[in-house]
Amino acid sequence: MRQPIETAPKDGTIVQLLVQFVDHPPGQKSVLNGAGPLYDTADPCWTIGGNTVENTGVDHWQFVGWNWEQDCFVDTSTDSGHRVLGWAPFDVAAPAAPAVDAPIVWPKARDVGRIGDMSPSAHLRIGLDSDNDVYASIYDEHGGGSIEFCTPGAGGGKSSRTRKAMIALMVAMEADNAADPRRDWWAERNLAAQAQQKGPA
């Protein structure tokens, strides 16, 4: 909804602006050395911009204009004649980050492994230690490494969302293992151990 321009913030906040550009005569570029703003219409139209008088002491509007050649910024202190008729705030809110304190869905097992798609030796393991810190390791035939994310609060954890995402990944890995047990790293490891214990047939 259009609001009086006198009520618009002047602290540099970007807002929607209803503006009316100078109607340049045919063949004339503009006072911006060819970067003339929307000189194909003199009708009021919406764009975005702001006023920084509270920061700079200069009471002028800067807003986005364009023509058939290029985009440009319009400055009412230097590009005279353009009018700012009204303003409106942006109604689209930034997406909220996932809540850190959302309930956690825990996996059934304390350690879950999944074999990768490209190599039977490559696998991902994610587990929970006695403090519910999350550890993960990735190994293949060439080696690998591990990482740990601690419980927040007394545990000293500084990656709450990452830790929760890794716990959710454990749940997803369990579902994949149930759907395709051949890639369940623990199941395959146990089968190999059992076969080794039995020895040659």
C-alpha cells in the first residue's frame, strides 16, 4: 500500500518507491551520460531505493532505473526532474532459520554406516558417544578421517544445527539401510566377520 513519502525511513533502508521519471524528448539521452532511466514512459511506476540523510546529511533519494540499454541508479540530487511520489515497505520476510530447540528424532542405533555408490570400500559412519556428541568418519581404500560435533551447552558444542542435521542423517541412513541392506556398512561388516570365523568351507 502506497504511503506518503514524508513518512519514509531515511536511514538507508531499501524500500519500494513509486516514482515518475522525466519524459526525455526523442533522441535525447539523459543527464546521466546515456544511462537514462526508463525514458520510454512518463507514467508513475514502482522501483526500489532509499534515502541516507540520517547517515550522510544529504537529503536525496537514490533508486533503481533502467532503459533499453542498461540498468542504472538515479539520484534526485543530480538527475533533476525525477519525482518520488510515495513508498511502501517490503512485505516479504526473510526465511527463518530452523529452530535450534526443535525436537530431535533419534536413530534406533548409536552408530550407523552406509556404503557409498561408487566404491564398495567407501563408506560413511555417523555415531553418538556417551555424551551424545556426534562423530562422523569417511573412509575408502585410500584412508579417511573423522570429525566430532559436541552437545551444546555444558558439552561446549558450537554447531547445534550441524549436529542436529547429522543426527537426522543417521535416521535417513537407517531408512536407506532398511530399504537396501546390501549397503548397510555394519551389516556387511558383521557378515564378513562371521564368514571369517567359520573359516574355509
